Amino acid sequence: RLHPLMLARPVVRVAVLLACLVYVVCGQGAPTFYVSPTGSDSAAGTFAQPFLTLSHARDALRAKKTSSQGGVVFLRGGVYVLTSPLTLGAGDGGVAGDHVIWQAYNGETVRIVGGVQVSNFTVYKGAIVSCDLKAHGLTDYGTMGASTSKMEAYLNGQPLSLARWPDQGNWTNIVQTFNGSALDMGFYTNESRLLNYMGQTDVWLHGYWSWDWADGYARVEGIIPKYNGSALTGVLTSNKTGYDYADKSRYAVMNSFSDLDQPGEYYIDRPNGVLYLWPTSAISEVWVSLYDNLITTSGTNHITFENLNFEYARQTAVTLQNGVDVTVTGCTVMNIGYVGLVATNLTNATISYNTIAHTGATSIDISGGDRMTLTPGNIDVHNNVIQDMARWNRCYKPGIAWAGVGNSIRNNTISDGPHNAILGLGNDHLFEYNIISNFCYETSDASAFYTGRDWS
């Protein structure tokens, strides 16, 4: 469920609109184009004859505006599926006081997505339903792991949990490592249930292998009873991330169809291309993530993204790099496989009044300013509502990560994460009036606000 403040969108949008009207107005005569999911790239790009794709609008704006102009791209309401990211470069920004603005037209709901909506579910067994992904033309299901590009399933705007045992919030434990030492190849267990996974393929483990502040994943390669002369069962693994296994450390089994046993879980049968899920409520819409990234800027100055929704990317929704005077305001970033918004090496940037929820790792990751000269970056992150981060990478993936010099993080509401809420390092930053709740519930060596080791 979303934080109550996330539901107050009309109030936030009014505040954003007023702020934007004061902050930046396009210069008179700046080129303006329109895009619509029902448009055509052979059209004129006007209100009556909009373009179809964002990339075509970008190219048209490049061709028409001068180096001393900004411009506007209005997106009409609807869904825009990006099979590849919209990439913007040095020629795609405006000038001081005259931004290039990408925004929803007249408050319409614009969804920029990296996924595909699937339908035609049939009852498999009991409350579990199934969908033929191949019938939707889907064959790229990705690779399991923490930060890999993998397909996830979302029901009615909420992420489902991959089938696991023990169920979410519970763990089982390693009895001891092989030969009493921390070897990557596997460990011993006395859990008879693990014998159920014998012969299954693509079963994975997620665990805190040595420390409760460092999680990792490993693929199961074999389950062998009375392994190596022991009375215990051996679990052989590969592709492990994180620290070595340690005696008594905790873990869970993931990605086995046999563990799809409660509402809110899903499983993808990759060899046969079938999605199984146990709905928590009546199905309104189901999306699966397919494409990695949505928006990428590099060297783009004087640009604004306003009142847009970014959803269902496997990796990162919005990546902003090496820019000056960059604004993201009034946007929603939800249901993302890795990081919600990355702002790297920016100067005089604003990230405000956004909703960021359900990210696989960090929600917002900023860096700006020069630590050698203590030149400030002046990135202002304020009045954002951030919830439910680190769904896949559980440790050191906060609501807001920060680095550099002279940036501010203020008046944000941040909730629901297993480790840290605000984490980073650097100099001369400002933190004030942030509301933080429900963190550090799964990890140790943790705090809501976490910094240190590298002050200068």
C-alpha cells in the first residue's frame, strides 16, 4: 500500500504547477510539439496532428529550435511503451531562463513504461491463475539475481513477490559450511524440505551469508542427501554474490513453482513461457517488465520533466548525467527493477514533488559538486514522497543516496526500507525536515541516516 501522502496528488500537483510557473517559462516563440499514443510520426506534431513517439518529437525539436531557444513537448494522456530509452544529449536542452520542457498536457495522465500489459488469464489450480507469455510475443524473461535485468510481474500497480520459502519475512539457516570453512561452492542443511528442489532448474537462494548488513544471491546447482559422507544434505551453488557462506547464516529459497503458496506471489516458467500468480484482489491489470531504461540525458542543460509517470523498467527509470539547471518535478516513478532516478554530476538541479515507490534498489541517487575545490553542486531534493525501496538489493540501497558537495535534502517523506533511509558521503550538505519511518527492520549495522568513513 502507498503512503497516505502519496494519495494527495491533486494538492501536490497544484503546488508543482505554481512552482513551475514561477520557476521557468518558455521563451516567446519557442517551438512546441505534441505527442499522443494515437498520433503518427508522419503528422505535423501539432495539437490536432500529434506525433506518435517521443523520439520523433525529440528529433523535430532538435531540428527546429535554435541554440538560444528552449521548447516544449506536450504529451497527451495515455501509455507510451519505450522499447529503448529516450536519449537526450547536449543539443536537446534549452538556455538559462528558457528550458526545454517535457510535460503532460493539461494534467492528463501520461504513463511512460518499459513493460507490456498481459491478459487472458485462466485458472490453473485453486486461486492460482496463469498467462501464456509467448502468446503475447514475450520470450525475454531475463536472468535472476540482485541487479540483473529480469522480468517482474505487477498486479494492479503493485509489485508481486517472487515465490519463495520460507514466505516473505521468514528465513531458514545454514547448518555449517563444507569442511567447516567458508567455501563458495555450498553448505549443509538439515531442512528436509530442500529435498523437494532436487531436479528443479533455476532455483535461487537469497541470504545474508556472513553478516546481517550484506545480502547476496546464489543459484542452486544441486541438492545431495548425505553429501560427502555427512548425515546432512548438501546444497551446491554457483553464481554467488556477496560474502562467503558462514555457519548459521540465514537464507531463503526463491524462484520455485512449488513455493507459489500465498496471495501476492508469482512465478515465471521460463522454459515454457508461462506466468503464474496468486492475485491479492480481482485483476484489473497485470504488467510484466521488459525493457531496461526509460529516459537518459547526458550533457543536457536547462531541461525540465514535469508531471510524467515512469513505470515498469527492469533497470533505471530516469538517468540524468553531466547537466546544469535540470529539473524533475511532479513526476511519479514506480515499479522499477533497480534505481528510480539517478542524477550524476549535476549542477543547480531540482528534484521536487515527486512520488518514488517500489524500486528494486535505491529510490533517488544524486551526486554533484567538486570535493577537491569544495565547489557546490546545488542539487536540491525536496518535498518528495518515497516508499518501498531495496526490494531486491536489501542493503545500502536507501531512499536517497547522496555524494559530492553542497547539495540539500529537505522536506522529504521516506518510508519502508530494510536498511537505510538516507545514505552517503561528502561535504557541506544540508539535511532538514525529512520525515523517516519504518527502516532497519531486516538488517544490522544500520540506521535511518547513515554516513561516515570519508568526510573530506
